[in-house]
Amino acid sequence: MFSAAMARWITGSSVLAVDPSKPMLSQARQHHPHPAVPYVSGSAESLPAPADAFDMALLSRVIHHLPDRPAAAGELARVLRAGGTAIIRTTFKERLDAVVYLGWTRALPAPWLSGRSGPHNPNAGA
């Protein structure tokens, strides 16, 4: 759903939609087709994309399903261009443990994390 919407909203963009579930990919292709969005099988821990391929990555309601979150963070760092943004959307606050944040902040240091403390940046002030 978000992949086709992103392709419509961001003029001239190319969007890669990745999911490990073939039935979910089939549903996405059927209900949210877009000529600029290839729906491909893959995992967050091993993204089917070259290094430095994207300006933005969106993980929507998926982080709690990832078996190896630090590996996924490393993959995001690999496929995002310098200055790229990772957006992580979830509805499971209790699932966002320190390991998740530690992985993201180490792999994807962002200016907006600087100086902030709390669960979103366990390394602040360190």
C-alpha cells in the first residue's frame, strides 16, 4: 500500500517493495499496482538491492517481525545513500527494545538524534 502511494507522491521516484511472503507480494501486486514499483521477494536482513541505492527506506509495521534487527539495520545502512533516511513505523511500543534502537543509531546516525536522550537514542550523552 505505502509503496504505490510513495511512487505517486514523490514525482519521478522509483520504489522497491520487498517482502519475504509471496502471498503478501501477490496481494500487493493485485491491490496496489504501480508501474514504478517492482514487488520483490526478500528480507530486511538481506535486501535485494545494491549499495547506496536509495534516499529513503520505510519499514511499516514490520520491525517486530524481524528475527535479526541489527542485521536489518546494517542492510539499511548499506542500501541508503549518505544522508539517507530510514522511517520505522510500528504500533507495538513494547517491541521497540534497546537492541533495536542501538542497531539503528549505530548503523544510521542521524542529526535529529544528536543530544536527545531516552529510548529513541540510548547513546545520547555518551
